[in-house]
Amino acid sequence: MSHKHTRYDVIVVGAGHAGCEAALACARLGKQTALLTFSLENVALMPCNPSIGGSGKAALVREIDALGGEMGKNCDATLMQGRMLNTRKGPAVQSLRVQLDRKFYQRRMKYVLETTPNLFLKEGLVTRLLVENSRAAGVRLRDGTTLYAPVVILATGTYLDSEIHIGDVRYPGAPQGQHPAVELARNLRELLPVVRFKTGTPPRINLRSLDYSKMMKLEGDNPLEGFSFETGSIEIEQVPCWVTYTNEATHAVVQANLHRAALYSGAITGTGPRYCPSIESKVVQFPERTGHQVFVEPEGWQTNEGYLSGLSTSLPAEVQIELLQTIPGLENAEIMRWAYAIEYDCLDPFCLESSLMTKEIAGLFCAGQINGTSGYEEAAAQGIVAGINAVRFLNGQEPITISRSQAYIGVLIDDLVTKGTTEPYRMMTSRAEHRLYLRMDNADARLTPLGYEVGLISEERYAAFTAKQEMIKREVERLKTAPVGGDPATNALLREIGTPELRHGVTLAELLRRPEVSYEQLGMLGELPDLPQTVRRAVEVLVKYEGYLRKQQAAIERFERMEERLLPKDIDYIKLRGLSREAAEKLARIRPRSLGQAARISGVSPADVNVLMIYLETQKRSEK
Amino acid sequence: MTDQTIAAIATALGEAGIGIVRLSGSTALDIADRIFVTRHGIRPSTLPGYSVRYGRVVDPVTNRTIDEAILLVMRAPRSYTGEDVVEFQCHGGVVVVQRVLEAALREGARLAEPGEFTKRAFLNGRIDLSQAEAVMDVVRSRTEASLAVAVDQLEGSLSRRIGAIREHLYDLVVRVEAVIDYPEDDIPEMEMDEMADVIREGIAELDRLIATADQGKVLREGLKAVITGKPNVGKSSLLNRLLDEQRALVTDIPGTTRDTIEEVLNLKGIPLRLIDTAGIRESVDLVERLGVERAVQLLKEADLIIHVLDGSVPLTSEDFQILARTKDKQRVIVINKSDLPRVWNLSDLPGDDLQGAKVVEISLLEGELDPLVDGIVELVTHGMIREGTSSHAIVTRARHKAALEHAKADLEQALATLEQGLPLDLISVGLQGALEHLGEITGETVRENVIERIFAQFCIGK
């Protein structure tokens, strides 16, 4: 075998959502990148819901897109239904959620990978990570070959020593009937701190066997605004989802069989996520509830398989049948795949830097579920950051760090490396301090300049971006100066809109700040410039909520002052006089990059932060 | 320096001749402009460094004079901290200094962290590098001392009262956040009216808390100290001795009823309203007297009980009854007539009834009053305001009060947002802000608690 086939700049292990984004970022930035997967049939697999987006997660997808990632475009191209959630709850929390054709999603992503220059998609099972002098050197495969690269990105998902539980039956296994990565897991345990997590899925059924008259139909929004800033509006024929409810009969079945559920029999020891509870957890923890929602989600255009969202369970197969028989519409459901729970190894994220490189092994990056997260969006977000930083590592550049005040991606990574996680980590908008700024509509304003700077945003796209920003700015300025009102004709129109009359003239911006007045309605009072929908939306948010946004901006500036004060990597915290012992130990372990990050570590008190500040100043002065 | 302007009381609280409130930071002079009026109307911000001016500190809201004071201006970088520094030298009473500090905080200064002036001096190059470790020690020890005080205070009623209001706000925030983060789960949305009610209640409760946390007010009105004891143990002499001893006799409070004597005196900077129950007719049997509504009421309302016992005569049931009746109160037990032979021991008093009381033996006829005065002061301040030590307790309270006020402002903002019909994510800014300010008092991380509670309260996720 020639060198060409064994030597790369970057090796990405795992072609799930994190691995795909990581490999694409590396290859698009010009690095020879090998992307390894167990099975070429399972690239970009969604082993859980065939769905992407939702609260917090939708912003992540937008951010990935704003940086130059693929997930948003892949969603837009393969969705079957989509809805904007939280439309009445405010600009910051509106979030798109789409149902996808699972196979189509995979096929398109695979094709993108296959056609990206510098990217080499390969089937192969990695059994060992090669490390030389605390530096990543390559990977060994089960087929006996060895691939070499100075950077390895691990994006192994839930496959590390994974075990499937179906009630009291358990066996080593992975999603979609695949095999666990047992040898690699053993190898990693020797190198890095490992914890064990679990997650679960519901049964898949044949959609022909359901009684739709007993369920509620859920339609999507049509047309639909896409995830990618480059997509625009999507108008396709969508498919509906369906909603039904569990009832007391269902819960009785669960109660009667609780001792056989892997989660409750003690067979599963890993920590599961609280936000994705199994039906047995729901019944045990919320006994007062007489019903829980179940969503029937179609898996694709060309399949009759359906996903029963809300019914994730570790109960045995025959109990699953009994369970469905109690639920309206699902009484005769044919189960095609059993629900299962899966336990897997993942890393304790404290071993990572904010760049997603491991602290102990240079050139080894990790992204996705291996870092203790859950969700396709969270995985992809880490993937693109790991990819960008892998390239910067190879180029000898400083890694990029996305701040908490800049993006959900920043919140995600900072939470992981600063606080660690005791359950699979899911993004929620409540985790962000500056939620009003971290909106879906302005993800491009927040991150596209960075994407351009690192090289993932083309000149053409960047030009379109700056033109859009210019349009927004100009329209905001126009609204702030354009006079309106004070005359009977306008007042008649205002009455029509349903807002109080104006006794004297104001600016259009002032009028728009009234909660009941929309940007589009300003068109009744005078001609609006011909602007794209996304620009109109952005203008509306900026003007309507200006006061709140300005306050948030001030808070962000205060926050950033602490983030900008960097802590040298080589501080010997244990010897630093004045730190409490707990603080010293935590700081030594986590090695925060900034004073701000240090202050967020539990156990680091304001007094400890003061000590660090004084230490920084002494260092600065003694350098002079 | 872009850091916020900080303010603190720079002198030990108590009976010192002057009290200094110090401000440091870029807006120190602007704040001085708003709260200090010089005699000739010169704005402090127009003064050059090292200027001294006589004038009045005024409450910017009411425009009332708080105190006459001397203003000292030092300009960056030639000041202790290297920033613009303003000092107000006041008359020194706890009340006055506290109110001057509050005025500065209201006008935008932030209460200085312990040791922060020293820290800034160091960070701005005003303290030599060789002193870095000393600075570190100062910062650390002061922070820890103040933390200890904060913890002490938290065991008190403030944390309990914050507890109730916090719970209501958490319930609200958790519901709002759950609805936002889990839009597809069938979580019942809160009615706007219901939400407004909870916020209004929160504001009202915060108002009540601010009123009680307002030490200035408590101290202005004085702590109510009731002198009690059976007849002829020396209650009147106690009152007279205390009044004689203190220069700072203020006034008779008009309108008090004839059967009690009420005097205001200043005990080491702590104003005390001293009420002598001797005024209640003593010919009536004490037991019966305790049943008299007025006396019972007085004991109930008292912030402090001074119970006088006679060490030279045997204890009687009256003594024990008063002890039992007042055992939930802050008490100083004065064992008088120490010049005469003692006929009983401390151990003769019931231990249960004596818990937490400060016992002082004294001769009101000839002895020094110091132990009694110290005992009273220590009890009143929980030993936190001592001569020669820094003013942690006062400062911590000012911090709490500022946090309460910020929390209230945030709730008001949330309410205004809600009333304007603006969406949930904007309302939540104020709600979360309020919780975070309360969290500054209790030292908890609100964001994580909210997430914990969402999962504990709602069955969400698929």
C-alpha cells in the first residue's frame, strides 16, 4: 500500500453527525482527511427520532450553518415536515423543528462527503488509537491496516463498548443492529477518564397498522423557513405527524412489569438523561399524571416505518406489545423494531480543552456523544468546532473559542469543559445567560464573520452576508427617522390595525415598538422597501426589542471582560499561595482558559478569583 | 479602568469621631455630583485632585440632607487605588454613614468586595510588586471573614423570608422556562393574570424585606429595649445610670403613655429606645401584672429584653416567670447588687430558659457599666460590630439590601414587560434577573437550579 493510502492530515473516527461536520470542515479547509465508519450504510444515522431542531437545538443548527457547516442544508434538502415552535413566546426562543426522511438524510450527507475534495470516506473498524510521546499518531483497524495522521478526531457516538437492553435481555450491540467498538473502548479506558451513560429509544411500528381516526393530526408550516441561511423558503408537500396519549391502562401495564425493565431491575447502571425519560420513568416519577403524549413520526417517504416518540422503554418485547394495545390508535400496531435502551462509554469532558482537544494527548480531538452529550445537533456543533480547531492545530494557529455570549455552541462546550456533566447533556435555551442575543434569526451576524475568517465561508456567501447586514442596518435607520402619524388618515389606518391613534407624529420605529404592530403592517401606512423576508424579520426584532437588546449587550460586555483575561496554561495552581485547596485542585484539573471560566467552576470562590487576578498582575509586571 | 465604581465604609463603625465613605472608579465624581452639595454650589467633578470641600450629603431622591460632611477628591492616577477617588467624611454615627453609603449605591456605585480597594490599588500599579502576597492575604482574609458573617446572617430570618419569595419566583420561572424549552410537551401555560399576581406579590414582599433590611431605618427608630424585673431589683437605677453614662441622650419621645418611661440613648452608635416597665404600677402583683395586656405587649414587641435580677436576695417565682416568658427574646440578664453577698448561683436559674441570654453581673450602685454596655452591644449586633474591627455586618447588610433592591427593580421590569403584552422570553429576563439577585444573598446558582426544577416538576421529553 502506498503512503497515499495510509497517511493523512486528519483521521476522523465515526461518520455520525459530529464526524461528518468535523471531516467536512477539515477537508474544506484543505486537509487530507480520512473519515472512518463501521458501515457505509450508516453514515449520518439518526438512531433516535427522525427529527432535528427544537428549542435551543434549532439555534445550534443555524449556528453550524452560519459557520459553514452542512447539517442545516442537509435538513432543508431532506425534510418531510417542519414547524416553527414558540412563535408566540418571543423572538429569542422561536425554534424550527423538522421531521426528516431518515434514509434520504443519510444518502445526501454521504454524497456530500463523497464529493468533497480532500475527504476520503472509508469503511473500517478502529481498534486502537496510536499515541506517540503524548501525541496522536494514527489508528489501527480491525482489517490489520494502520492509518497515520498527526490529528485524530474521535466521534464514536454511542458505540464504545455499547450494550443493548431489551427488558431482561441484554447483549453487546449498537444502534441499527450494528456492533459495538469493544477494543477501542478498552484502549481508551487506558488513556482517558471514562464514564458510562445510557439512553433509550421507543418501538418502531408499521404505519399501516394504526387507527388514525383515534389520533390528532399535526400538520407542518407551509411554506417553511429553512435552517440554512442559503436555503430561503421551502415549499413542499409535507406529511403529517400524529398525537395520541397513554392512559391508566398503559400505566398499569408498566407498573406490573417494572421489575422486568432494565432500568429498574438494576441491569442498567449508566446514567440516563432526565429530559428523555422512558415511559417507566414517567410512570414512576409522575404517578399523578393520567396520560403522556405519544407522537407518531413517519421515518421517510419510501418507508412505512414509524417512530413512537415518547414511548422510549427498556421493558421486554412482549410487554411492549401489551403496552401499545392500551393506547388509542396503536391497539393493533405491528412492531417492526423493539424499543431498546443502550449503555455506552463516554469520556469525562473535563479531559478536554475548550478547543475540544484532549489535555493529555496533543492532536487528539473528541466530538459528539463521546463527550457526554446527547442529540444530533449537539454532536454536529462539536464536530465543526473540533474540525476547525484540528486544522488550526495543524497550522500552528491558536484554536477558536466561541464564547457563551456569542452562541449556543459556546454555551455547550463551555458547560462541558467547565462543569462536566452527570447525564447526557442536552441543549436548552435556559442554559444560556444571554438568550435574547442568541437567536435563530441572527446566527449569521453572530458567527458568519468567524466562519469566513477560518475559511469555511466562501467569498460569495460572505458578500451576500454583508449585503444582508447592510440592508438590515439601513432599514433600521430608516424606521428610526421616518415620521408617521398625527393626521386623520393615518389614524384611520391605525384603527384598522387595532392600535391606538397617534395624537402627534412619531417615527415608524416608535410605532413598531407597540406590541400589537408588526413590520408588515407598517406597509399599510407607507410603502416598504422590497426586502427579503429574513431581513424584514431581523429588522422587526432589532427595532421592537431594542431596549432589551441594548441591556443584554451591556451585560455581554461585562461578561466578556472576564472572558478576555486569559490564564496561562502552565500555572501551578497547587503551589499558588492563597487558593483554597478545593479551588486549587479543580483549577489544576480543569485548567480554565480565562478568569471568567475559572469563576464558573464549582468550588472556586470569589476570593480564589481575586487571588488569580493578583497572580496575573504580578506575572504581567514581572515580565516588564 | 472600565470596572464599575465601588463604594464602602472605610472606617470602623461605632462611636468613632468620623465615618468615611469612600468611592473609587470612573464614575465616582459623577456620583459625588449627585449626592453632594458644596457650600458654594461647586460641582465636585469640577474640582482638581486633592481638593477638600465642606458641604452636605443629600439624598438624591428626597433632596433631604443626610449629613454635613467634608468631601475629599483625588483624581486618577494619583490616588490610593489609581482611579478617581471620592471620600465623604461624615459625623460618624452608624446611621449616617450607612445612609451616605446607600445614597452612593443608589446612584450607581457597587458595594466594594472585601479588600477590593487594596486589590484595585495593586492592579493599577499603586502598590509595589513586593507587596503582592500581602495584598493577596488581605483580600483573602477579608473575603473569608465577610463570608463567615454572611453565613451567620443567613442562618437568621432574612434567608427564611427570602426563602418564601424565592420559592414563588422559582415556581414561576420554572414554568416559564419549561414552556419555552419544551414547547411540544403539554405543559399548561400560565395565565398572564396569574403571572402578574405572582410578580406583584413578589414586589410587595421585597418591599417588606427591604424595609426590614433597611438598617438605617431600624437604627433611626432605635431598637426597642425593655427593662423588666420584679420590684426593687434596680430597674430605675439601671435606666438612670445608662442615661447618665451616655452623653448622647436625645429626646423624650412624645406621646408615650404615662405608665412607661421611654428614653432614647446612643450606645456605641446604636440607638436604643429604652423602656422601663417600672412605670407600670408595681403595687399590683407581678404575676397578675404580666397578664396585663400592655406589659405583655411590651415584652412581645421588644427587640431586646434587659431583665434585672437581685443577686442579694433569694430568687422568687416572679423571677422564674419572667425568665420563662421572655425566653424567645434576645436578652441581657443583669444580676445586680454584686457589691452585696450573693445568695444564689447562676446554676439556680433554669438552663433551658437561659439559652442565648447574655448574663452580666454588676453593681448599679458603684460598679462600672462597661460590661453591661458591651453585653448589650454584643447581643444587638451578634458580636459583629466590634470596636477596631471592620464593619462586615453592616456592609453585608448593605449588600443584601442592594441585592433586594435590584431584585425588585427586575421584577418591576418583568411586570412592565408583561403588562405591555410583550412575549415570554422578554418577561423571563426580569424574572431570572430577580432570582439571580436573590441568589447573590443565598449564594446559589440559579440557572442550574431552574433546570433541576424543570425536570423535577414536569414530565417532559420524548
